[in-house]
Amino acid sequence: MDSRKQYNERIGEFRDPSKQKRKNARIRVPNIPATFILEGLNKEYECQILDIGTGGLGISTKTLLYPGDKIRIRFFFRR
């Protein structure tokens, strides 16, 4: 196993932090199903997690979101 990789290769793809523009590096994951609640609303929306890291995560959703929106995400990892 490559010493740069600190996760199970089945989970995602390593992305070299030095080649990312982000302050905190992320790894790509295989579209993890998730739900989220938009702050101020009491409704759950569906999304897919595309990448994840210590500074946040990327999602794909059909729900319209704006920069600065605060959401609470819920997801589970399978064993």
C-alpha cells in the first residue's frame, strides 16, 4: 500500500493535497447516499456525498442551495 494513502482503497480515490486548491484536502468517495436538513426548515432532502475531508464535503442534490446555507447532513458507512 502506498504510504500516502491513509484509507481503504475500496472507499475512495486519493487526491494529493499539494495539487488541490483547498486548505483542507478531500478524497473522492463512491457517491454515498445521505439526507440533509436545511437550517430553518423541518424537511429532509436527499443528496449524494461526492468527496469528504476534514474541512467539509461535497454533495450533489436536486435541491437548490445558496452559498452560506447551513445544512445538517446524515449518512452511514456500511461495514
